[in-house]
Amino acid sequence: MSALGRLYGRAPALLTDLYQLTMAYGHWYNATHEREAVFHLFFREAPFNNGFAIACGIETAIEYVTRMRFEHDDIAYLATLKDNVGNPLFAEGFLRYLRDFRFTGEIDALPEGTAVFAHQPMLRVRAPILQAQLLETALLNLMNFPTLVATKAARIAHAAGDDPVLDFGLRKAQGIDGGVSAARAAYIGGCAGTSNVLAGKLFGIPVSGTHAHGWVMAFDDELDAFDAYAAALPDHCIFLVDTYNTLEGVENAIRAGKKLRAAGHEMAGIRLDSGDMAELSRAARRRLDEAGFPDAKIAASSNLDEHAIADLKSRGAPIVLWGVGTRLATAQPDAALDGVYKLAALRNDAGRWSYRMKLSDTPGKLTRPGVQQVRRFLDADGAPLADLLYDEAAPKTAWAGGDQSGVREFSADSAHRDLLEPMVRAGERVGQAPALAAVRDHALQQFACFAARPGYPALIDRYLDAATADLRDWLMRRHADGVDDRAAATGVVES
């Protein structure tokens, strides 16, 4: 059983907002629930001014969709809900429908760990509209936060270079699931391990940890604390040295380390958790080397992120192990990923796609219509050249889009990879989920590649751009004039 099942025992269908259920009821009541629809899940702006994000949470989302069921107690609870005048909110027939609910549609998504840009779909759902709409809240919940944390972790790991980064964020995470989800996402983003033992059990992530200030404070003397810890765990000793006086703590660690060595063991290192860690780490390194402990590692924790790590490395701090907690698990300074899930096409009575889009007075909130796919064009060595968002259902594609450097054109048979891959067909998982270590390797490669490519062209196909503009203009005229001129718009809104 996967982590979702092991944490909750099921994929809870009530992990949703009430309005998803009222809309589902509305479709069922009006017999529109079987109309085929296409929704896309994407974000409007990359977090941390990073330019792109590392897509994460996809495997959990796929598992949720394929296992989602309304259990007996879910139906019983929904039967208690009332409308504004005290009548049952949902008819008994609808509750019977939910008892047998199964997702029967299709999902295409990015392989987890893939670099993705704003407005590119990370996941596409094609299913009867009731099913597709009902997934919105859960999919966003399962993907927004992990994508945010994976991107933050990748930035931190990139700043640390070859030094391992450990996730220390459980105690500051937003609840049990926040801590577990963050640990998995942080590992995908590039962390070498976690302090979170539950995440270690669920996902096979290496776990790591030393001791706290409370251990030292439990003894009358710091050296006694180190000696007692060493006696219990002689081959697992990284001593936290800043409980009282950091440099005195280093000296006590050296004393404890010499006793360990005499007993046939070796001190692994020390940890700094406060103060000017650049200066303290240099002083500690000198003392450790002079005392005959050149292999003892210096670890650091406390309010670290990619900026703090980069600063410490630029100042020559000889720190080789980084424990990152609050700013990773809570993805500071960005509180949330601006991920959304929007309808883009609906099958009409004639069997043709009727395109849909959202207008907005807020720049950036307009959505694009169509059955969208992202093509990543590659050079002769397989390296990315440019991305092109296009419409798979359009009668033709330009294979061209513009950016600040001008129009870029490609041929349809140019070396490429279409990023959205089949994940679910007829409600069932396609293939096997990749191993977490493979997802992590993919994410590390993706981040390194695109971090080295600022200004990478993420283009919109010319025909999709034109279709968006035409549909936008028609919708604006229609709603401004109050005229329902659908016949005149068939070339714009249908494909």
C-alpha cells in the first residue's frame, strides 16, 4: 500500500470544497454530467522568482484519482447537509450516484520532477465533466504545496553544490501531512535525507539526526553530555556545540572525540546552530584540524535557505552539511503556489470541442482554450531548445511562437518530447510509478539544466495564441452587448 493509503487508509473523496459537490449535483440534476470536458492544472507565476518550477505531487495525485471512493460514512454525512431553508442539500438519487462513483476518464501529466513554466499544464484531465470538476480541489491540494517545496529544495540544493542538504522542517511544518508531504517533495528537489522518521518509513528516504540542546541541558556539564551520547551511539556522533559557548563546545567535542578514538570509534563531526557561522566554522575547523580531526565534518542549521547558504559559501565557511528546516518546509518567502485548475474545452452535442476560457480584469488571470500539450524541442545532443504550448485538438499547428528575441519556428518532426504523458486511461493507472530515487535524479538534472538557462523560451503556438485572442474578443463583445450570437462564433469556439 502506498503512502496515501498508509496515512489515511483510503483516498478520501470528501477532500474537497463544498461547491465542487454542489456543482456535481447541478450537473447530475440537469443531466449534463456525462459531457466530456478537458481541464488543465497549471500555475500562473513561478515561485521564488525562479522562472520555472519542479513539478511535484503528481504520483500522489494519480493515486488519489484512481482510488477515490465515497464510503458509507461519507454518504451518511452528505445526507445530513441542508440548504438555506432546511431541506436536504442533495437528493437521494445523487447520493446513490456517488456511492458508485469511479473516475473513468484520462489523465496526462508531466513526469514528476520535470521543470515546468508558468501557464504550462502540469496535468490535464479529460473526463465526463462531473468527474473532472469534482477533482479540482484535491488535485490542487496534492500538487501545489509539493511543487512549491520541491522547487525551494532544488534551489537550496543547487546553492549547496556537492554538499548534502537535510530536511529538518517537520516541527515547523503545517501539520502531519504538511511535514510528510514536504519531506517527500524536499527529497525530490534534491535533499539528501530528512529528520522525519515517518517520511523515511513511508518513502524510503534516508533519515538523519544528532541530538538537541535539551540533551546537553539535561546534564550538569556539556562534556558529560557528549560522553554519554558517545557511549550510547559511538558511531553516530555529531555533537551540537552551541548550547552555551560555541568554541568551548568545540573543545568539549574534541575531548569527547579523543575518548571515542581511544575506544576504537571516530567522531563524525560537530553542528553549529547559531551565531556568525562563517567565522565560527572557520575557527572550529582550525581547532579540529590542530587536534587531529581533519575528517570531522562541520554541519550547520538555523534559519538557512539558498541565500544564507550561498552567502556562507562565498565567505569561505568550511561547512559541508546543511540542515534546513523552517524556510524549506514552509517554502519561505512564498506562502503558496498560484496553481489553478481551469476548464478549457467541452464536447458539444455534435461531438465537436467547444472551447472555453476565463476572462479577467486582472492581468495574468485570463486562461487559454483547447486541449493543451507542451512540446519541448531538443538540439542534436538532446538538450532543450524551447518549449511550445499548443493545442492537440486544433485543425493545424503553426509550430512557431514568439518571444522577446523574435519568432522561433520549428517543424513538427524536429527532435522533441511532448511533456504531458499518459498516466490514467479508463480510470486506471498506466504503467508503474517510477522509483522515488529516479524521480529525484530527474529533478536534479532538470533543475541544473534550466537554472543555467535564464530566459529560456517558453512559447505559445501562433494558432493557439490567435484562437485565444479571437475567443477573448468574441466573449468580450458578447458580454458587453448582451447578445447571444453563438452561430457567428462557431469558427472561434469550436474545433
